[in-house]
Amino acid sequence: MTITHTYSSIAEKSPGRVAIHTESEQITYQDWALLVSQTANWLRSLPSMPKRVAILLPNSLAFLQLFAGAAAAGCTAVPIDTRWSAAECKERLSISNADLVVTLAFFKNKLTDSQTPVVLLDNCMADISEAAADPLPTIDPEHPFYMGFTSGSTGKPKAFTRSHRSWMESFTCTETDFSISSDDKVLIPGTLMSSHFLYGAVSTLFLGGTVCLLKKFFPAQTKEWLNRESVSVLYTVPTMTDALSRIEAFPDSPVKIISSGADWPAESKKKLAAKWPHLKLYDFYGTSELSFVTYSSPEDSKRKPHSAGRPFHNVQIEIRSAAGERCQPGEIGKIFVKSPMRFSGYVNGSAPDESGWMTVDDMGCVDEDGFLYISGRENGMIVYGGLNIFPEEVERVLLSCPEVENAAVVGIPDEYWGEIAVAVIHGNTDARKLKALCKQKLASYKIPKKWVFTNCLPETSSGKIARSSVRKWLEEGAV
């Protein structure tokens, strides 16, 4: 079984149902199932069938077609970000060892230094239209179908792979814990380079729903689609949700919001729920390596607003001390996860061990009810005079200030203290007010020692703060 194996049965039952709706085109499940089959057969018919297929395309039906076709063919799809420089594209293509890259002529200048063979989209689409729709061979569910990149705390890209089985296990979470079904119309406003938005699209197609895909996130356009297309599910990240709130983008009809992740401030959720009580707010904590870990339902967010939620139905969590012992409720330790959704491993690197338990070095605790509270990442921890400061804890306090649009706290070297915490703020406020707020909610040693104000903060493709970029900027002379 593969992540695409439901397409033919959905096409038989509901041939006219819309599978994908973009700004310029629509495709039914009958045509989608045929197109994916033709794409897979085209890949398999090439003189040397590619093991790894890189995709350098913007959000589009073609992107999803090539991604799904590669998966159905038994290849590994490798999305390449159109925003990356030529040097960054070259580096990732080298790491991935891709056999070919499909792109538009517009982006070909990003590949001039790469050794990977290039196929232009127009040419490959012409060949795909003539390809057969023959039955495809059975694919081992443990076979990797997707390669992504994560920089972790180092800023250096690391490639990881996910198997068909891991995502199909995740699909059961979408169906069971988020209650998303074939009846849903799902809006994807973010880049498919983010696994959150890519997963939202691919899981919807697996379940037989309709994917509404935007080229880029523009708040006004997203508002238009939410109100015009009877959207029932919106995949988003906290920065997008805040932008939509500011322009009052949400319709009067019920919409289920699926947000990644634990960095969504409780105050923002509370305000959103108060203003639009018909919205159903779900957010989850997960990582590239672990996939889904915990989630908060609308009821959970009201009852335990500062929690990262409870484990998904197929996930186990343990909090362990530095000595490897299981922590008691309320005691902070390293988060270990046992899950059928974990990744296959890093390319040219480590893979999960056979115990089934894994950690990405995030720290936190659970309460008596089993709800998880995240302190921060162990290797992102600031050690100030021997005392530990988790940047995420300080950021949550700063983001509770209405005038703060975004905030990042990072450690920079200090001759006396070892490290000091520096707060970088995007917002219309000042250090005096923020220090007073911190004094109310934090121990004195956790209050940032330096404050920097900026017009914007660098973000990753998934809408999270790019900490390594912030730290580099500070070390190069911003403070």
C-alpha cells in the first residue's frame, strides 16, 4: 500500500468529485487518478528509472502531480524550494543525490552549477500525456517516498526520509483525532515546501476530500477563498493565523483550523476563540523526525491553554531525566516518543534504533492527566551563569504582549556569564514595558539582558523563527 493507493477507488465511487482546485484550474478524481498513474508510468519508462526525483516548482497542481506520481512509481520525491539561491539548490541536490530535477525554464538559472540532469516541466508534461495508465507494481510500505530537509540548531541542512507507512499512519490521526474526512474542502495557503502544508494536501487527497491550493499566502486572497469556497478546514501556522485575524478573514460558517504547533501563544488562541466562537481550533506538536506527537482539541485548549496537548491515539510519551529514569508528573526532562509515524532516518546519517523510542532533544514535562508541556530544545537552551533558560518560555511571555507581533530569544557568548539572553522584537513597544511584563511572570535570571527591535524576523518555510539566522545576525554586530 502507498500514499496514493486510494485514488482509483475514490475515482470509481465519485468520479466527478473535485480533487484539486487552484486559482487557475480544477481536476476531478477521475482525471487525477489517471494523471498520477500516467506520471508514475512515465517515470518508470525512462531509460534509467530515477530513484530520487527533485521537484523545483511553485505551489501548483503540477507539483502535487509529480510528487504523487513519484510516490506511486516507487521513487523518492525531493521538493526543492524556489526561494533558495543557486548555491543552496546545488547543496541540497548534492545531499539528496537526486537523479533528475523537474522545473520551469524560469528557475533553470538556479541549477547552472548543479550536476543533476534537468527536465523542463513543459517537456515532461507532453510526455506524460502520452504515457500509458498501466497497473503499477506493489510498493513496499517501508519504502521512502519523501525526502525533506531540516536544519535543526546548526543551520546546516540535513536530509531525512519518510516511508509510505509512516504517512499512512499519520493519515489515521487526521481522520481519527482531527475528524477530517472525504466531505471536507481543505484550504492550503502555505508553501508545499513545508511538510505541514504538503501533508495537509496529500492527506486530503488520500481521504478523498478537495484540496484548495493557493500559490502563495496573501491574507486578503486567503480571506476571499475562506468566504467564497465553503472551506471547512484550514491548514495554517500561528503567524498566518494572526495575519488573518488582523483583517477579520474568518467566515461566519464553522471552519476547522489545523495549526502547527506548540508555539501558538495561548493568548492568541483565546482571543481568536472569543471573537470567532464557531471556529474549531486544533494545534499540534510534532517534528520532521517524529511526525505528529501531541495535539490540543478545542476543548483541550480551553481546559489546558498552555499545554502542547495529549498524545495522538497511536503515540506514547515518556519524560526521562539525564540519568535515563522516568520523570514524575511536573518534573522537566527529555521528551521520548514511541510512534509508528517516525521518520526512516537521516540521509547518510543515523536511523531510529530498534527500541521504538526516540528523542529530538526537546525538553518538557507531563501533568497528571498526561498532557505535555514543552520547555524548549535542550541544544537551544541558554546557560546563563550555570542557570538554564529555555528561549521558548521567555518568548511565550513576550508574545503575550498585544504590541508584540513576533519575538525571538537567543543566547550570545558573554565573557563573564558564559551566555546571555537577547530578545529580538518585532512590534510597537519598548524594552521598559517588556521587562516589566517579564518580571511579573519569570524568574529574574530569565529576563533578557539585551533588547533589539527590528521590522521583521527571519522565518523558515513553515513559518517558524529561523533561530540560526537571528543568532548570526546578532553575532555580526546587531548588539
